[in-house]
Amino acid sequence: MVKAAFTYNHPSLERKVFGLTFRNPVGLAAGFDKNAEYVDELADLGFGFIEIGTVTPKPQPGNDKPRMFRLVADEALINRMGFNNQGVDVAATRLKYVKKRKNVLIGGNIGKNKITPNEEAVNDYIICFDALFDVVDYFVVNVSSPNTPGLRDLQEKEPLMHILNTLQQRNAKNGLSRPILLKIAPDLTDSQLDDIIEIVNSTGIAGIIATNTTISREGLHASAALVKETGGLSGKPLTKRSTEVIRYLATKSHNAFPIIGVGGIHNAADAQEKLAAGASLVQVYTGFIYEGPALVKRICKALVE
């Protein structure tokens, strides 16, 4: 019944991106199903792909509660979850038993444990990569969450190149390679985005997810107490900036690699704007919270029309 109510299929929705065939271009962003608990159910809501995680090698409780806040006046969320998850082995085991693999693609969003120093971060990414390799269709390297101390420092050119090159080498050794994407913050400068383009071209990774949550609080209408909460901001206030990042990357790189657009997609027009800016696929999370489960179907129908 759920599938009949919320799924919309049409041949023109199919997308072939970084070697994978997506039944439609609308996915669920990481953070919603951290532990791969609801993949079958979410597939029935019409998503073309579902990104689980962020997972870390060891289980961790995340930051102290309260750690998520709804800014209703801004149609936004602030979260400082802190990679709360049950560990990569739990997620990998669950994904072995997912029934709807043929209908929906699964991404594995991987990160490092809070207690792991940055100079050893690559080892955490290797552990997660190896554990999920056989049960996901693509990987996302998350170095852009603002809620793990020091994590965003890994977005700098040298440490990021080291992590991505290491995973690419490991990818090749497995014979059957998986697309590796990098998820970036919306708060990067143009020169940092230029570095990202160079890094993608140099490491040969499959593409970029733009963008994660922002630490900016510009133009919010919520109460001062809510605005002061630390964490990453998502939802409508991020719509414009994430589109700007997508357009910049697509234009400056001459569309050299695929981009998954995410940030402030609350309706079909928002999704179309991301695609027009240069995204090949889109993801929703906060818009899914505010608009409800019919959002995916509405976007897909509008894309066909």
C-alpha cells in the first residue's frame, strides 16, 4: 500500500551516473538512516537511492542531548548529532539482508570516530570501506560534518588527498571497484573549491556531494535562543548556497565529474534548480522532514512533466 501510494516510476527518470543505473534521480541523504535499519521501508517511499550512515568503525553515542532542533520559522534544522551510530559492522550485517537491492541503490557514508586523531583518520576510513564494500553500491567520504571536532580540517588538500588516494588504491586491489564520492561543506571558499576540483581530477574519484550542513546562521528568523545552538544548519536557508557551490564546481570543472546536489530541497522547483545548476542527482533530508513522504513522488512527477 505504501509503495503504491508514494512511488512514481517512469522510464525518463532513469539516470546513469558513475557507472550505476538509478531508477530516479531523487535520493535520501545520509544521516536519516544511520544504521541501515529502514532501507526496505524507505525504498517503498520511492527513493532512487538511499545513503546510510555516517558510520564509523566503532560504535559511538554521539554528542550530548538535546542535539537536534527544529527551526520552524525557517523550515530548517540544526543538528549536532556527532556521528551517533552502532558501528560499521552492524550496518554491514543489516545490509546483507536488504530485500529490495534491485530496486534501490545504496550508498555507504563513512567517517572517523571522535577519539581517532586526524593523523590516523585514514585507518578509520579503510576499516569502514572494507566492511561495507560488498553491501553498498557507492561510497561517500565524509570530512565535512561540523559536529566532530577537527573533522573539517581533513578537507585541507594534503590530508584529503592522502585519504582519497589510499581508498582508491584499495578500491583497485579489490578487482571490483566502487565509485567513491566526497561530501563537502557549503562553507568552503572559491579557492578551496578550486582545490576540490583539482583533488577530484588528481585522485580519480567518481564525484562530489554538495553540500553538507552549514555553520552559517545568516538571515534566520527563529528565536535567538535557537539560532545560538551549535551544530550544522540544514533546510531552506541552505538552498541558495548549496546551488551556488554546485554551479561553481560544474562551471569551473567544465562538468568534468558528476555532482549530487543536496541542501534545502523542499519541492520540485528546488530539485530542478539543483539539476539545472549542474547536479546529476539530488538528495533530500530536511525537506523530507518538513514536506512528508510524498515529496519524492512530487519531484519525480514534476521532472517527467
